[in-house]
Amino acid sequence: MLRDFAKPLHALKLGALINLYFLADTTILAAGSANATLLLPAQILFAVSAYRCIFPVRYKDNIVLHDSFFSSIFLTRFLATFAEIAFIFQFASLLQRLNLSGIEWIDWLSWAMVAQVTVSQIFVWWAILSRQLVFYYYEEIGWFLIFVANTFASGWLLVSGSLPQPAVGLLELNLLFGAFYLPWQVLHIRSLRKDAFDTLQPSASSPEQPPISLGQGFSEALFQRQRRTDATSWGGWIGLVWMVGYWATLIPLWAHHVATAGLD
């Protein structure tokens, strides 16, 4: 098992090139008749993901690869908030556009996905500013629920009526992603739960973290950085897979495919 993540973390910079290519490609599309509700969220995601590939951070313990203000936990989280709401809005908009039969509960479910990702942003901000790990656990449960909804609605649309081939392909991609992501997310949540509840039940090897004020949490998020490359600090293989898939490969590729599918 790889114990030092220095090389893979630096290799993430290749993901920035992928995202910048997608950003340029969708900027060209924006000059035409592409649908803005599918295109603009993808562009926000690409820009922020490129940034995160160059300046990766891990919120827990303020872990960074580069000791630079651009690796500020606060700045990264500020940008990520817009990116995460944007790409879930893109997926919700896709479900609404493919809901040709006007099934009311699918429209409501798609908006619930956007509402849930907003709630998850509140949880992750509170986790960062209060240093209470349990709120990361609640955040990731929210992500699990979002993609359960996306997978279920996609499956329903796929079997409930005839759709043009691009639409069928997009829904099948949603189902494929759900089939792999949801079991992985269960493992991720279990890992976070262990970390979170270990801090709530301190021991000699895992002492209790003293509570901090929100002002102190804000200051630490803005200025405190710990430059590390060991695997443990970055969440082990689960953390590495998450970073590569989210910032550099799967999510950008998916968002780009949705934005350029030619549904108009």
C-alpha cells in the first residue's frame, strides 16, 4: 500500500488540464444555442475543479499540498460551495428536461436534490468552522441521498417512455454511476462515521478535541495550513480515489457529457 501520496497529489495537476479543456470546449458551445441550465453549471464545475487539482486540500486538520494562501481551506470551500450546488443543479435540470411525460414527483425530486446539496453545504461549513467531524458524516449522508434520488428517477424515466437516443444514453450513464458510486459511498460514510464518533468518545489514544469558537474556526480555515503528503493525512485510498474521481476524471467527464449531449 502506498504510504506517501506526494506523486499522486502532484499528478492531480493533469486533471487541471482536462478541466481547462472542457471549460474551453463548453465556452465555444456557449456561443451557439446550447442550453444554459446544462452548460453554465458544468463550466463552474470545470473552473473550480481545475483549481482544486492544482491546490488540493483536505478539510480535516487543514491538510494541504502547497503551503500557499491559494490552498486556504476557507477559499477552497467557498469555491467548492458554488461548484457543488451547480453540478447538482445541472443533473436536476437534466431530469426535468427528460421528464417528457411531465411526471410531477420527478420534478419535485429533482428540486429536492438541489435542496439537499444546499443542506450538505451547511453541514460541511459547520464541520470546518466548529471542527466537529460528525457534520462531515451528515454531509456525506446527504450526498448518498442525492444520488439515490438521481439513480431512482433516471431508472423510472428510462422504463416509463420512449426517449431519443441521446437521452437514453444520459439516463443509462446516471444508472451506471449510481451502481458504482452508491456502494463506494457506503464505505466512505462508514469511514467518516468511525472518525466522527471516535472524537465523540475520546480515549487515551484519541483524546477529546476542545470546542472552538466560530471566529477561531474561521481564522484557522483562512490561515492555518499543514503541508503533508502521507497517505493517512489525505484519507488513505478512499480519499485518493475521491479526489481523482471528483476533481479530475469521473465528475468532470460526466458533466461535460451532459453539457455537450446536444439535447437542444
